[in-house]
Amino acid sequence: MSVLSDKAAVVRHRLSYIPEAVALISFLLLFLFFSIAAPNFLTPLSIGNILTFGSITSIVTIGVAMLMISGEFDLSVGSNFAIASYVLALNLIAGTPVIPAILLAILVSSSLGLLNGLIVTRTRIPSFIATLGTMLAYRGIVRVIGSGNFASYKGEPIQLFKTLNGSFTMLNNWFQVDAFRTSLIWFLLLAVLFTLILVRTRFGNWVYAVGGRPEAARAQGVNVTFVKLMCFTITGFLVSIASILQFSHRLSVDPLRGEGMELIVVAACAIGGVRLTGGYGTIPGAILGAFLLQMLDQGLVLMGIPIQVFQACVGLIIIISVISNTYLGKSS
């Protein structure tokens, strides 16, 4: 019995150094379950939908993961997502050329992220509360600028949108479906870029230091305020990129666009091993959490289970993941 106990302790100790361990194990178990229980789950159409829709959410998750590692939250990402979409749509409808319209959407969304950071760093209000307030405020702005209506671009098809989120012809022809889109390429590029920034640059080291022990980081000469502001701004920037990619596919936006996204991305980060207290976690782990939730959604739909069950399952997975990550963390 003691031998088994010793082996379990060794395994626990080794897993404690892998932030993505719980998310990876959960992902594999869930994948195995749906492969058996959900009809048509392993078809190219189903896998393509998981990858395509999950890539948009994962881009936002990258920013939120960096922000949480720095010790802060942003609950306004869903509302900001809608604002960026409306800014793009309304400018295109008004006749603004596509490049300036996209740049304006990026500028507005990034500025709203920076505004969140300024509120948090200047007032020292906890970011959870501050961004809860801006979440409601930004959603109100969405309803004002959109007048509570859909905004749809009806002009000639824009080639740039096909590049941003058009059909991924090679994969679609290979699997003979129409489920894969080029947003996957942009997601992969952003995932690699920001993972390298986090693990290979001085700024990435600052992010971990600020999230783990801000006073110690400040004592070592790290500009804590600058790091937090940058993380908030990066989050806003990535929100705008995700919204532009989604708009490039649908060419329309509604007042509820992005609603509930803030909870999904925070849940993805928690499942992926990003600690809610900051200073620990990885972008690949958070992305794995995002795709796990997308897979859960797809699997339950294929099984004909109501959306309310999805919400319950997400809550259960979050609790189990946080408990598991905390348990493993005690042995690190």
C-alpha cells in the first residue's frame, strides 16, 4: 500500500509542474466520452466546427490568460467584442474603406482595454469589480450605437474578409466539408506569438512577477503599473481581432454579440491551470480549456441535450479543475 502511495505522490509531484495537466487529462477524457456517446462527433464537420468556433474564443482567451497571470481580470471582454463589431459594421455601412474601418475598430477596442487598466491602476478598485462595471457600461454603449438593431454589411464581398475568415479551401477539399475557416491560421499565429512573448521575453517575466509578488517585482525595478496597463490593452487588442474575424464570416452584428463570453474565457483559463490569484499559468493551457468548452458544447448539441445542461457542466468542470489544480499546486 505504501508503494502505491509513494508512486501516487511522485506522479502528483511531477504533474504539479505542468500547469496544463488537469486541462489535458480532462480534454482527453471528454473527447473519449463524446467519441463513444455522441453521434457523428468524430466526423470532419463536427471537428471542423469545434476548431473554427473555438479559434475565435481562444484568441480572446489568450489576452485574458495574460491578464490573469498578471493578477487582474477583465469581465468586459464580451461587451468590448460587440463594440468592436459595431464600429466595424457601421463604418463599412457608412462607406468607410475596409482598412481604416478595421484599424478604427482595433483602436477603439484597445482603448477600452486601456481604460479598464487606468481605472484599476489609478483607483485601486479590484479589477473584478471595475470591469464588472465597465461590462455593463460598454453593453449600454453597444445598445446606443447600434440602436438596439442588427447592423449588416450588404455591399460587394470584400476580398480581405475572405483572407481573414474565408473558407480554408485545402482542409475543406481534403475532408469534403465546409467547416474549416482561415481564422484557424490567424489563431495559431497569435497563439505562438503571445506564448513566445510570455515565456521568452523580459516583458513575459514581468507579467509573471507582477502577478505572483507585485511588491517584490516593484522592488526589483519592474514598473508594475505599466505591465498591468499593457496586459489590459493587449486584451482589448485581441478582443478586436477576434471580433473582426467573426464579422468577416457573418458580415453582421447584433446587440447580444459576445454576451457571456467573459465567463467562458475566464472559465477556460481556470480549467487550463491559470491561477485566479495570478503569477501562474500558460497560454497553451488556457487555449486547451477554451477548446474543451467548445468541444463540450458541440458534444452536448449532438447528443440533443439542452443548453442549460452545458452551463451546469461548465460550472462543474470549473470547480473540479480549480480543486485539482490547487491540490497539485500544494506539492510543487
